[in-house]
Amino acid sequence: MRQVDDALAYLRYLASIAHLQDIHYRWRPYLRDADDDMVLECAVASASRYIVTHNTADFRGAERLGVKAITPAEFWALCQGT
């Protein structure tokens, strides 16, 4: 039960520091999947450097907009400074 409580506490923390980001669908369709376009649009609008996903192939071309799709393991390595 401790792991569940820790996970919920972390999610609550993330929600407490998050902010609503408006998106405007300026250049769609850009990716093959419209659902992925929404994620990419939000990342660009919020000036995010990364999209963390297990499906990096679905975000091919995102780097042209200044966003790099990376796996959770790659993001973890960045956070650890390796």
C-alpha cells in the first residue's frame, strides 16, 4: 500500500504545479495520428523540450518544431545526468 500512496502523492504534487495550456491547432495534421498531434501541439505551445513516450516513432518530425520524443528510460537518464 505504501507504493500506491507514494504514487498518488506524486501525482497530486504534479497536479499542484501544473498549469492549463491553451492549444490552437495551427498546423494540423502534422503527425499520422490526430491524438499525437494534440500532444505535440501542447508541447510546442508550452515550450516543452521533450515528449516522453514509449512510441517515439509516432512523433517523427517533432524535432523540426523543437520537441524531441524520448523514451521514459532516456528521460530518466537525462534527469540523472548520465
